Amino acid sequence: MRKFYREALGIMAILNIMGYVNRSEVNGPGKRAVVWVQGCLRECPGCFNPASWPFEPNQIVSIDEVVERILADPENEGVTFSGGEPFWQAPALAIVAYRVKAAGLNTMSFSGFTLRELQGPDAPPGSQHLLDQLDILVDGPFVESLAVHDPTSPVSSRNQRVRVFDPGLRDRIHWASDQIEVHIFKDGSRLVTGYHGQLGLGDTDGPQPNARLEHRENL
């Protein structure tokens, strides 16, 4: 991993992200930082976050900056990668995960790829390196016809799976996905993430499970 760390750092020391928060309680076990990456080729019907699809530069940040932000908040016990598709930026995220794990935090990622695809020959570059650094993976695309309308579910559609690579986290797959979080930033913008429906967010009549919905807008 040290050799990969050096090589990857020389190739890609930046990330293209669309959002970041600390102390989220609806994107994995405990309080954790969440990094939403920019870019996804899948374009799943019913996707909670279509603004994440384009690969055009959004917020370009260095690996060092992301790691420093995660570790600067002592309430973060882990980090979750969402998006977008995290594995299209696997080399950089593997370094982030490696460094925060070295500091004692746990790591988690969502992915529209299945675990088998990520371990196969056509996986995005660096996928195995990122997998090696993850404690939890929620894998599989969102399938609208299989949507799980249950705020207690850690997955958004029935085809998705929660892969727990750290046995110490097996009894913690019950984060507060029945809530929403609203994070308000200093510039007046806000980010909403979690499970919505009860507060009338969105355009549908019923509640929607939402582990990956982010709206950022000026107040």
C-alpha cells in the first residue's frame, strides 16, 4: 500500500467533489464526515442526486485538504464516500481512506457497481486499492422498481447489499436513516441529506429512502 500511496499521490492528488459535511448521522454508523464526489456514468432512473452525474469540475480539492477536514473534527468517527460514483475517483479516495484509517477512523462507501464488478477486469482504475481500505461497502445500482420505502433500511433498493469488511461494525448497520439532516454553511447555502418525505421535500407524494440525496442551494 505504501508503494501505491506514493504512485497514486504523484498521479492524482486532487478530488472533484460536489459536497462535504461533518458529523452526519444518516450516512453510516455514528457521526461521520461525508464526501460526495462529482461524476457518474450510470444515470439511474429515479436517482436521488442527478446533479452529481456530470464530470465537469465542481469543487476541486486536494487530498490533503479533505483529510485535514475529516480529522479536524473530533466528533467524526469515520468517513463515507458517496456521489456521484466514488469508484471513478478510486485512487484518490484510497489515499484519503488510508490516511484516516491510520488515524483510527472507519471508512465506508456507496457504489453503483456491484462488488463483483469492482473486483473484475473492467472495474475503474484503483478499485481494488479503495476496496482494501473500506470497512463497509453498500454496493449495487439504485433500481427504481425495487425501491425500499422504509426509513429503517440501510439500502435504497432491494438489489443493493451492505458488505461489512470489519467484523467490529457488523452490529452497527442501523444508522438513523429515518431522519433528514439540514447542514447550513457560512455562505448561506445548505445541504439536505437523509430520508425525506415527512417534511414535503421533493416532488413525490410518498416518502422516499434517501441515503444519497443532496440539495445545495442559496437561502
